[in-house]
Amino acid sequence: MTRTLSIWRWQLIFTGSMIAITVAIAAFKPASFGNPLVVAGLGMILATTIVTLAVPWQKLPRSAVAAVPFLDALAIGFTTNAPDSRLGFLWVFPITWLATFFTLPWVFGGIAFVALCLAVFADHSGTQADIVLRILSVVFTLSFLGTTVRLGAHRSRASRRLLKRQSEQAARAAERAEMQQMRVIQIIDALDIALVVVAEDQRIVRMNGAYRTLYGRDRYGAVLPSASVEYDDRRGSPVPPERTTLVRAAAGERLQSERVWLFDSGGSWHALDVSTHAMAGDADQLTLVIIDDITALIDADVERRALTAMVSHELRNPLTAIIGHADLLLERDDLPERVIGQVGVIVNAAERMQRLVTGALDDPRGGEAEHQRVDLREIVEASAASYAPMAAAAGLDIGIQGATELVILGDAFRLRQVIDNVLSNAVKYTPATGSITVVLVAGEAAEVVVVDTGMGIAEAELGRLFEPFFRTDSAIRASIPGTGLGMGIARDIVAMHGGTIDVHSVEGDGTRVTLRFPIPPAPAGADSSVGPSEGVL
């Protein structure tokens, strides 16, 4: 089809030129139409054009196309019979056509045909020398033109072929690069080490599967509702949002094997070894964060230390007995000199062994954290700050009201876990036009009330809310992610603190979760009167 369009284009351009010339002849020299050869030439051009548009060139061999420029040359030869018309310059069209699509022998064949037409049909006025000179001038001019156009067309085709090959090579190279990139991504995703690239605007550019699993993010970098929380130590304090690993890396801070503790949504601790490396970016300053989960190594080290402590303790007791009884023997006066020396050897060996055991004995590690005085207001504010980005992305705002201080006895880490689970549900199940409010009440009991205007829970499903892995039908239909474990974990932790958790909800009208904890006795010498908070819902 491309060849057919090219043939039509060349012939229509030539025909258009002839029509314009015909109009000019009719306007300025109409007597030329009295010459039958001129009329025959113009008619032949029109007929050739019609045939050219009708012939299915894609079904004919390439050489058949040469008939068109030869017919045009013959038609131009007819028109040259008109005296002083100077239409011979139109031979430029068929010769250029031949030079563009065919080889030089075809070009010179066309020029020879033009010379024959000149000799047969052209006006022969003037001397024989003038006629020969006119023919030679046309032949030489067309030969130069045809050769030049042919060489240019040859170079143009060569350039197109080269560009096509280069384009194909570039396409193959791009395909190989894309395939290689996919392989690299698959290899990186298969690594146990978490990798994430963060820009200076705190935007995650790329991350692997280990990071997504560890930090609870989807494949696009968004934080899932049950996001993991970084801590400064195991059971320590949550890391402020502005000091998290990604924020520090985005700010250009260089970390080298820094220890970070992570508590994931499944309730497991992870000891992380974090390092950062600067990367070159097109426009942004990028930072690669390398996070190695060394929990297994830490746990193995703890077990080794525990085993060492146990073995050392068990060895120290009999060594103490040996040394003690040996000292008692040395205090006797009836021992032979030889026996005293032998007992001394025993004492020295036992003391040396005791020193070795004492050096290997580590202080025992504590187990569960003891309950201390904690401020629920601080825990609520820290949890709200952690979920603020997620709430803002959903078009929500978390409001905190009530008591400015609400102190109870408890495990701050576990209490934070309860607040996180309740706030996470409020953010997940509240639409953008809704609201979330946390109210702290100091009365006979310390109360934390979380109220949202979300989708609510059907009355028939409220009784199963604390069952492991239970999820409401509305949450499943809405494809809201979750495990169904959070509320059960929260209830168990609240019970460990001697408190209760109550849930009141109306489907389509929001949910109200009330946490109650016993108020501890005031410290000695302190004013124990604590009035109830205003602004109770």
C-alpha cells in the first residue's frame, strides 16, 4: 500500500502541474490548442493519471511502475510540438521519478527516450545545429539532474536502512534492559534484607518485598491500616514521627548500622540494623535505606547468654562448696605437710575456675516489664500523631478532648498497642466526610472513649467482634484490609490491666469504643482529688 500511495502522489503532483500550465496556455496562448499533438499530449496525461489511480500496483512487479513516467515523457514530447511553448522542462518530473525509484540504467533509458521524443515531436525550427544543440542541452541537463537525484535517493535509502537497523537494535536493547530490570527486581524482592529508596520529600521511590512485609506497606508505598511502629528499644518508647528511619534518611542523615526496634502488626518484635547510602537521582536527592532484620541473631545471643548464665551459676555453687571445705581442711593442725600442699592445689584450681565462671556470668535479663505510672493522654497523643498521615490521606482529622492528664498503672508499650488497634479501626472504617474523636475522662475509672462516624457494625455481628480472625461482612465487601485480630488483642491487654473494653455501634452510624482502667492511688503527699473531665460525650 505504501508503494501505491507513492505512485499516486508522484502522478498527481505532475498532473496538477500540467493542469496549471494548461490553464496558463488557455489564458495567454490559446492558439496552442490548435495543435493536435499538444491536445493529444494533455489528454494522454489525463488518461495516464486515471489509469494510475485504477491499477492495483501492489499486485504488479516493481518494473511495471516504470511505464507511468515513460508515458508521461511521451505525453510531454507531444506538447513540445507547439512552437515557443517551452514545455520541455516538464521532463524533469518523469526523470526525477525514475531516478528516485529505479537504478541509473533506467534513468539513462528515460533520458534516451526523451531525446528520441525531442527528435521526433519537438519543433524543428532553426538550423540543424540549433536542433542538435537543443537536444544535447536537454540530455545533458536531465543526465546531471537524474544522476544527482539517483545518488541522493541511494544515500537516503541507505540512511533509512541504517536508521531502521539502529532503531531495531535500540528496541532490542531496550527490551533486554527491561528484561534485565525485571530480573533485578525479582532478585531484590527475593532478598531477606529490606531495601527502600526514599526521596528528599519523604516519597518512597522503590522498595522490595521484604520492606513491604516488615513495615506493612502496599506495593505503591502507602501505609496499610495495621502499620508497624518503630521503637527506640525493645518495649521502649515509640520513635516520634519526625525521627523515624525514612524521615531521617530523606533529610540526608547518614546512618551506619544503627539499631532500631520494630513492633509489627502481628505482635512481634524485630531488631533492625539500619544503614543509609546516598544515591544519584535525575532531579531529587535519593537515599537507599538498607534494613537487616537481625532478630534471630539477637534472640540467639540472648539464649546464649542465658545458657551461659545458667551454666555459670550451676558451676559456681559447687565451686564455692569445694573452696569452702578446702579452706576448712587447711585450718586443721593435724594434716600432714604433703596433704596441706595437695589441698592448696585444689583451692588454687577451684579459685581459678571460679574466676573464669564469674567472668562469664552475665546479669540476668528481665522478663515482662513491670507496671509503672503512665499517662494515657501522652499515649493517645503519640498514637494519634502516628496515625495522622493515614487519617489526613483519608480526609480525616483525629481530635483529642477531655483530661489533660490521665495517669494509671500499666505497661506503656501494651497500652499503646491497644490505642493503636482502636484508632486503626476508626481510620479504616470512617469515610472522608466523617470524624474521629478521642475523649479522656478522669472519674471513678480512667476512661478513653474513641468515637467515629464510620460504617458501623451490625448488631448481629457485635458479639463476635473479639473472636480471632472475625471480620464484618461490610468490611469484606468493601475490600478493607485487615486480619481480624486487633480487637481480641486489645481486650486481652486491657484485661491484663484490670480494665474493660465496651463497643457500641449502629450500622451506618459509627462506632463508640470505651476503655476503662482502674485509677491508682495517689502518691504519698500528693493531692488525691482528681475531678472528672469536662466535655464527656
